[in-house]
Amino acid sequence: MHRNSQEISLFDHSTSSREREILEALGEVYSLIIVLDQVEKAYLKDCLSSEEYTSTVNKLLAQYKTYLADEEVAKEFGGLEQFRAKYQISASNAITRLERGMPVTVEHAIQTKNSSTALSSNGKNISGKAVAEATGNFITVMDALKLNYRTKEKLHPLMSELLLSINRAGSQDFEYRKKLVEWTVKINKMNISQSLEDSDARELLFDLEAAYKNFYTLLE
């Protein structure tokens, strides 16, 4: 028996081109969440190296933020938990990573392959290149706060890069890491339209200055 095949349209004929763009963007966000969850599981099963995992997750997080930087897409998205509930997404590993806003290797200082290292006077392994990068990143974030940078869009990438560069500097314990991670997560949970309160900005600057001084004591 011959059956007529009929193409099924993803959009109603009355859907505007802009509405289609928004829906397509949300579809990409959905796909990113699913892919991120698989990457998280692959890393937990030791199927990915720390380097591969970190690079992939950073790329996925950047794409996720890029789509949601569009105000209309973000409005339709509504929030991670709302989006998750609406589409019944059960990707718990990905949801956690999106809430934290950084790879687990960055959050917990899991070492990746370092560049050339040297020994500090106390015998700890130190990456000279990463020390310079971390120093520059500390100064960059502190200067940004002094210049009244307050939004998630501006501060979160700087904080993430700072943590990553501190990790690259060596495997020694860094007592202010937890505090910097907490600030990075707090900023990541802000809405695009939100800004840090002046009191929070002053507290963050204080913690950064203390962390910067402590970082150098580890190099002595």
C-alpha cells in the first residue's frame, strides 16, 4: 500500500522569524545541557583526561552563556531549574556544573599538565608561567572591581580564569581557594540584569587582596 509522506514543520506558519530564532536557540541550550551531562559522566568514568575535560567543559559553558546573553532568549529560558522542569531534563551532573559555572578540575584544583615548573625555596613545585598569569589575573579582577565592574557578564569570566591560573601554578594547598570558588559560584548564579551590591563588591575586593597576599606566601 502506497502511503503519502508528509513533512512535519517544527514551527507554526504564524511563527515569526525572530520567534524561530529564539526557539532554535533554546533547542541548542537543551542540546548543550545533554552533551555536558555526557562529558561529566565520561570524566567520572575516567574516559577523558583532565585536559580534554577542562577544555570541553569550558567551551560548552561559554556557548551556554553566549546563547543566554540574548535577553529575549534568556527571558524565554526563564532560569535553569524552570527550564529543567519544563522539559523534564534529568541531567543532574550537567545542572550542577552549570550552577557552579566552572569545570570540576578548576573548582577543586585537579591538576592538568603543567608548563615548565621550578621549585620554590620550600621545595614545592611552581609553574613560573602560571605564576605570572595568576598574578596578572589577580590584578585584572581587582582593577575591574575598582572600575565598578559589577555584572555577571564582566566578572564571572575573570574569576574563572583566575581560579584556573592559580591551579596551574602548582599543586600546593591554597587556603583562599574555597572563598574564591564561593564568590565565583555566587556571581554565576546572578541574573544577567543583576549587579553586585557595593557592599559585596567591597567584600570581594577585600578577599581578593587577602588571597593575593596569601598566594605569594606559597611561593616563598
